[in-house]
Amino acid sequence: MSGALVGAVPAPLAELGADLGDMPVAVPVLVAAVVWALRRGARAAAGWAALAMVLVPVLVVPLKLLVDRAGPLTDATGYYPSGHTATAMAAYGGAALLVRERWRWAAPVAVFLTAATGAGLVLRGYHWPLDVAGSLCLGVLLLAPLWWVSSSGRRRSSGRTPRRRTGPS
């Protein structure tokens, strides 16, 4: 299926999407958000965001070796999961979680950039769609602690406590 999608959009556009998951492109976005969070005193959230990014290669590289999957247009192996997609999700998703209180549009932008990365990788023939989907699942697991920490921090800072339901649900 992925081979049939190659060339469905102009190659430079697909390549631009794929490049959004490169470390030199995605990581500076997360670094800026981490610095911003640290300046606002959100040390725990900043630490979880940085840890999520550090864990991307720590988890992706052994998975690639373990699964040993061939790419869509090559017999070479090591394509599952997509490191670029995992990088994009950790960087853009982590940044969005750190700055969401200030910039409400950060989450939709993070979703767009991560989706553009995955689509670009598939449309260029670098990855199968399942490689991208696997990395998205990994990204959810990596960002879950950050989401929890940043959400509980927002509840504390707003003075609100979560409502408890009483009675049958």
C-alpha cells in the first residue's frame, strides 16, 4: 500500500513533512518550550518533557533491531517503528503540553506537525503506515506522564480541585 502512495503528492512537499521529524528541526522546539516552562517554575513538567525526548532513541533503536522490518521500497530492515514520527510526537506534543496554558493553539499545531511528519514519511516511501502508527502509540505512552503532571499542575494553580462524583454513574 505504501508504495502506491509514493508520488501522490509532490515530492518536495512530502519531503518537507518527513523532515519535520528530524532531530535538528523538532528538538529545538521542545528545548524552547522546556526553557519557557523552567522560567515559569514548572520544573517537573519540563523534566518529563525532556525525559520523553531522551527515551525516544532509547526505545526506538532496540525496537527497530528486535522487529527487523523491511521498508516499503527496500529490502533493508530496521523500519519499525518510525523514529522520525516518535521524535515529532515527543517534541511537538511535549512542547504543546508545556505551553498550552499560554498558547491554546499549541495542541492543534502539534497534531498537524506530527501528522505531516507521518504522512510525509509514508508518501515518500520511507515508512509503512504501520511504522508511523506504532510510533504514535509509543508517543502517547511517552507523553502520558507529562500530560498528567502538567494537568495536575494546572488544577493546583487555578485553585480548583477535581469534582468527585457522588451517586451512581
